[in-house]
Amino acid sequence: MPEASPRGTYLVIAEALRTAIEEGKGVDTLPSEADMMRSHGVGRNTIRRALKVLEADGLVESAPGIGWRVVRGEDRRSLAERMADVITEDSLSVGDPYPSEAKLCERFSASRTAVRRVLAQMEGNGLLATIHGKGRTVRALPTPTVQP
């Protein structure tokens, strides 16, 4: 990046990657982090922050041994939205146990790190509570969102 962006360099890179993903119909994997560092002229942390933005939006996912790959399919909701919808989809009530990290990783084909990040966010928003030795339970029901 030749000059600093007032918006945040990682957000500019995330937007450029988003555009490339949306325009590149047949692209399944992204270039390596090292290649992206060279092409954008930034450090690894900046690239990873950009990738985390796209991961949170449900566009890419980390694939161990492969790198970052584009998420394909009809469901373009973010991991956070899909995990919040588990409460409704599984007909969970307040006090019911929420699925384990391992089950969520398998269900959404997501990394444990991404799942843990969203679980922490859900706890912070008051949807889940952690009970030592028991796991997570539903603390509140999500508010329905209106689709445009």
C-alpha cells in the first residue's frame, strides 16, 4: 500500500479481496498470506485482520493445510448470525444447553478460533452464559431480525 488509508489499511484490503471474490466465479482458494503481503505491501497482521473481517462476514474460512478458501453456497450469513440462529433452529429455550464448541465447528465447518470468538460475542451480548463444568446455556432468546 503506497499510502496510509484513513479507513484502515486492513479494511481497504478486505474490500479489495471481497471484490475479487465476488468477481472471480471459479476461485476457490485465496493466494497465500505471503503472496498477499507482497501484492499489498503490508505485514502479515494486516492481511490476517483483513481475512478475519471476511471470515466474520462468512465469505472465507481458514482451511488447515490449504490456507484460506472461499465459502460457497446459498448461505452467505456471517458465522455469528448462523450461530445465533442455532437457538431458534434447534428450538432451544432459556436454560437449555447450547451445543459444544466441537459440535459447532463440525456443524459450520469453522475453525475453533472462529467459533470461540463468536461464542464470546454471544456471551457479551447476553445470549449465552457459561456454567463452569456444564458448558454454555441459553440465557436469552435472540430478537428476530426483519429481512428487507
